[in-house]
Amino acid sequence: MNYLLLRSSFHLSQVIQKPIMWGKPTALSIEPTTSCNLRCPECPSGLRSFSRSTGMLQEKLFEQVIDQVKGHLSWLHLYFQGEPFLNPRFLEMVRYADSKGIFTSTSTNAHYLNEKQVAGILKSGLKQLIVSMDGITQEVYEQYRVGGNLSKVQEGLGRLISKRKKAGQHFPRIVLQFLVTGQNEHQLPALKSWAKAMEVDELQLKTTQIYDFENGSDLIPKDLGYSRYLPLGNGKWKLKKQLENKCWRMWEGAVVTWDGKVVPCCFDKDANHVMGELKNQTLSTIWNAMPYFNFRKQLLADRTQIEICRNCTE
């Protein structure tokens, strides 16, 4: 019912060109930490380039949020920036959300899937684990996942799949995610064979977000089917998909930073559009307050005026 209310109000808002909100968030991303062990070139965590404060999500704040949303939240992604497994209380948070009947997911670079961690994952109730692996050889992998160890990733992933199979469990569902770039696109056939042999549940080939895409990048694949961008000529590039004055994400859910700030979506990596703070407001109050209303209103009027929307393919 909540989902239908959200969908109905989203479509009506487009018709009347005014934000209407009848439901409550059905999806939420919460950031366990901004810390990361890698230095990926198109990531604020990797570049250590945040303009906002950095730190670790505290369990008390997390439980406070979950207690607020457990009645209407259907999907929780415990990830925004950083490597979730660097938060020492991460799996305890997963267990807490799972105990409230919420579908839990996370994304990892898979450098911490040791014996103890894998055992903890299988007991936590985690329903989906997205593993980012952008190369099938160390030489190619480390071009984007700077500082990464491919063997460690592959061993950890194999350990998790093997232990899950031995335990007779279906979860967490393993999604192998591959950011297709100009550096690794030639490895797609080998990747598909490896993923099949490993028995991952799903292989996702994902386009790469590039900050300064207008001037081109070596990360843009030659096969433009895997690119978010198209060449204009003279070394200039544009978004492949034309921006429309709508965004379902603004009606579906929100993103919460490690220190409780609510931001509209995962493109607001520096939290420049804070809708409210969960340390002194409820999510329900924030969801229906004027900052959100005005943000949604601007989306419906002219989305190109919002900086974080200009590189988005939603």
C-alpha cells in the first residue's frame, strides 16, 4: 500500500507540476563509514577528497533510525561511500535491521572476506552482497581499484560462496559488479566465464560515472553501449540520456550519511543538499518538510539547475 501511494503521488506530481507526497520512504541507504582501504580515481573516499566531515556510523544512531522506519521500509542498502566492513559494528547493524524484517544489502570491495567475517555474514541475515571487481587480472584491476589485491578479492568471494553452499543457505545473494571502462572492456569474455565458474548469483555490467566527462576520459569505453556518455566531436562529450524533469528516487527513498544527515540521493556525495538531520529530527518529519518539497519542486520545474543531477542517468 505504501509503495502504491508513493507511485501514485509521483505520477500525479508530474501531471500537476507540484510535489505531492502520500507515502513514506520504502528504500533507504545508510552509510556505515566514509573510510576506505582503496584509492579509486572517481570516488571521494578513494581520493580522500570529501568536503564534509568523515567518520563511522554509531550503532545507537542506526538503531534509532531503524526503529523509526521499520513499519514502512522494505529495502535497506548499508552503503553510500567507503568500505562498510571497516566499521567494526557493521554486521551487528545488519542483524538488527534483519530482525525488524527489513531486506538488507551492502556493497564491498571484498578485501575483508576472511573466515571469521564470512561466518559472521552468514549469521547476520544479510540478503544481498554486491562485490565490486573491475578487472580479471591484477594489472587491469589495480588501474581503477588502486591499492587493491585481486587474489584476495577472488579468494574471499570463493570462500563466501563455498561456505554458503555448505551451510545450505540461499543468502546473501552474491552480485558481482563490474564497472566497464576503457581499461577493462576487453576482459568481458573472460569475466563472464569466471563468474559462471564461481557460481555467483548475478553479474552486473555497470557504466562508470566520470566527474569531468565533458572533456573525455580514458575510463570511457570504446564500446559506447557500456558508456553513460556520447562524443560530440572536438574531444567533447555529453550525457547519453537526456535529463527529464522527474526523478522517482525523490519519492522512493533517501540517503543517510554516517552522522545522520539526510540527503536526496547517492549523487550528493558531499552532502550539499541536506534535507534534515536525524540526530534531532525524525525521518518522517524531514521527508515532508519544506527543504524536500522545494527540492522536488525544482526537479519538476528544471532539473538541469541542480548540480548533482547533471551527471545522472536516472
